[in-house]
Amino acid sequence: MNKLKILLTGGGGMVGRNLLDHPGIGEFDVLAPASRELNLLDFDAVQAYLLKTKPDMVIHAAGKVGGIQANMREPVGFLMDNLDMGRNIVWAAHQAGIKRLINLGSSCMYPRNHSEPLSEEMVLKGELEPTNEGYALAKVVTARLCEYIMREDASFQYKTLIPCNLYGCHDKFDPAHSHLIPAIIHKVYQAKQAGQTSVEIWGDGTARREFMYAGDLADAMVRAIKEFDSLPALMNIGLGYDYTINEYYQAAADVIGYTGGFSHELSKPVGMARKLVNVERQKAWGWEAQRSLGEGIEKTYSFYLKELLQ
């Protein structure tokens, strides 16, 4: 029996590399072209690649990603690149007659400043967070395109998973590009090495964030491939609980062995006060994340140290 052939975009990114590292992915024939082999910003090139390779399913995990600083510095790139990549791969797949597609969204798609868990119906129900609005808009449009295609022709099943914030192996640790947890790991490690008695935290540290280990998302994605028919058209993937920024710093300090203190720079931007996804639909589908915060940070820190030694 032939293996299911899957085209994975973003195979060189954190989500893609964690999926390719997953032991269950070997059951499938996965194409994961680098950007030099498949330029997602070129619609004609994407269409030609799909017609040549004829995958049974597309997983769109590619994207221009970054933390608050990068999003604020380059809003045009975050909007245009993500919009073009999403539109090109989804529409080219449709034009090539590929019936199954999994699109990776982002919890940035949800309205800002909601203290209650964010359910899938809340997309476009309020103002987006200004610090990453361009990225969020691109992700909303791509998800809506998938929805519209299914609405016009139900034989096309183009489904969107909305992960909560992620961290893990293959993350970006450069402060200019990193998200919260890899940035914390880098800062706390550097502070320990330099013998610093204090590490600076942006804001008062009480903002809450839900960060899931990327290996858990890979688990969910493998299950989504295997049980695609039962997968909801739009579904959050997350923990269903969160921690404060201060708690993430302390968890990293515990793993790294940093015994200094923390100070707070109240003039710095912190983004949303809270962003927690509702996982009721995910639980009904029968999946839950398995790694604890301590386990996830330990695995990520080990990866960080290996990267430093290379």
C-alpha cells in the first residue's frame, strides 16, 4: 500500500522541524522543500510544484514569525509575506485538485484583552492586538479562505488548527527574533554565566501566557493526519491553562540553576494581558498535551546548549 504523500511547508521552521522529528511521521511520505526549492511567495512556482509532485495532502506551517520587537519593527513584512504564502499555497492546492489541507493559524487571530478562554467562534469578534496585527490579519485571511473554499465545495476539506503560543527545540534564541520562552532561556543563561544578580523583565510580569511545547503540537498534527475526517474545520490546540511571565522566568531559572533575582522595566511593551485558548473542542476530539512546563523547558534548554556548542 502506498504511503500518504504530504507536502509540508515550513519544514525548516520550529513547527515543521518538530513534526519531521516526530516518530510517527515515518508512516507518511513527506515532502518538505526548502524555500530555495519552493518559493511560497511565487504563486506560479507553487502551482507548478504541486502539479509536479501531486501530494495527497498539504500542511501549511510556513510563515514569517517573530516576537513583539520584530512584529513592531517590520509590520509590512509580517502582513505581506504571511498573506502571500497563505493565499498562494491554499489557492494553488485548490487549483491542483488537492482535497485535504491542514492550515496552521495562530492565537494572535483572536481579539485582544479577553480574560476568558478564547473559543474558535471569537475570530474577528473584536480588535486585534496592535503589536502583531499584521501577522494576525494574514492568518485570519488564510483561515477564512480555507473556510470559503469548503463552503463553496464540500469535497475540499481545508481545515485550520490554531495553536497557542509555542516554544521548544529548533526555536529562535536570538533576542532580535525570539519569542518569550527562548528569550527567557537566553537571558537567564547569560545572566548566570556573567554572574549577574538580577534579570530584567518587561512590564510587571503579571501578564499571563499559554505556551505549549512544540513537540506536543507535533503529536496533535500526526493525529490530525491519521484522523483527518474527524478533525473539526477550525480547532484550537493548546493547554487550556496559563502562567504569568514571572512564573516562566522562575521556571527557566529553576531548570538553568540561576539563583539571582528579577527586576521589572515598567515602560516596556508587554502585549495582551492574557491570551488563553479554549480547548473544549480539542478535548472532545480526544487530544491533550502531555509535557509539563518543567519538562518542556528542560528539553528546550538542552537544545539551546547544543546549539551554543556548535
